[in-house]
Amino acid sequence: MVPEFDPTVKNHRIENWITKVNECAQIYKWTDQQTSHFALPRLVGHAKRWYEGLKSINRTWVEWQECLKRAFPSETNFGALLSEMLARRYTLGDSLDEYYYEKMVLLNACDITGKKAVDCIIYGLDDRTLKASASSARFNHPEDLLGFLKDMCREHLDRSSKNKLQSTPNNSITCSYCKKVGHNFRQCRALLCFNCKQYGHKLQQCPQPTIKCEHCQKLGHKSEDCFSKNKLNNKNSSDKRGNGH
């Protein structure tokens, strides 16, 4: 019921921890002695060593609270808290949950809630598309924003994975013609038909009618596309211009 308090953890603040202890005491109707009994064993790290080093532990819970606040003073400068909160940013691929909850701890320390908290969370997003989408949704509560961000990040990662798969050769496929991996024989560039200009078969196996040039008698192109014919026509045109015609 009572959370741990470790002063070396960045977001652990003694005032917040004491507030939670007092709320538990109120809910479960603990006496002063019971509150101390349940709370003090939850001190960990430096706080535990501090407690074990005390010469006397004969104190009331009210006295314990004052001792703890003096021993582990929290950062109270609002400017420093605000700067720390704004510096916490999120980049796609990081843990979204970790970013969100760490940001919320910092926002609570700055006493920023509601729409202002939403704006601060969106401000920390490095991805422009994600930031623009979240801003246009116009959320008023951070809890509503979290679900939206999770859906957006999931869609982005799905698209990235799909694009990666499309751009990456499928190494489970081996071409039966060239024996190389990453494509089948219908995609093999070594099998280019000079008749229909499609991959996957040679001219001799082409299902399309054979195209034959009437000018050079070669297969694979028509006379209007014939390179040698066009070359000859261009030469004749140049000769005529040279002769003044």
C-alpha cells in the first residue's frame, strides 16, 4: 500500500511520499504508531541507510515527517522544475509509456494539469506528424491523449515495418533460373524478353505475337522504332542540309 521512497530516484520527492503515507493512514484508520510501522520500512537506498544510522527511532509520525523533510529536501525552485519537465522529450522508438508517466510526474511537480498538461506532453514529441495529429485532436485531459498516441505510434511502426519488408529482398525465395535469392524467375532480370520487354521469360517462350522490324528484319521492335532506320534518316537529313536543300 505504501510506495517505496528512494532519494536517488530522480522523480521521488519526500513531500509526495509523505502525502501518500498520510492518505493511506486516513483510509485505513492507522494510529500514529501504525503509520510509522508501515511507512518507515519502505525507505530504500540512501534513505534506508540514513534510518539505520540514527541513534534513536523513538519519534512520533509527526516528528518523523519533519526529520525526513530536513534529511531529503526536494527541489523547490519552480524554474528548475519547469526546465526539467520541458527537457523530457519523446522520439519514435522510445517507450511511450515511460515518456508519458515520467512527464506526468514532472507536470504534477509543477502543478500543471488539464489542457496545459496536454500541451506540454505534445510539446515534447519530436515527430512532427505525431505532434500535428495530437494537436488537431484537441484533447483536454492527458489520460485521453495517451490512448491516441499509442494508436498513432502503432500505425507508424506498422507502416515502417511494411515499407521495410517491401524494400528488403525476400531471402526465402530463390530464382530457379539464375539461382540468386530475393526473387523468383518471373522477376528475374536475366530473363528479359526482347519481344514484349517483360521479365520472366526469353523471346522464344514469349506468348505475345512476334514483333519483327520490316526495315532491319530483327525481332523485338517495329520499323518506326528501328534504331538503324532512324539513324539512316537522321544521316540523310543532315546530308540534305549540308547540300543546301
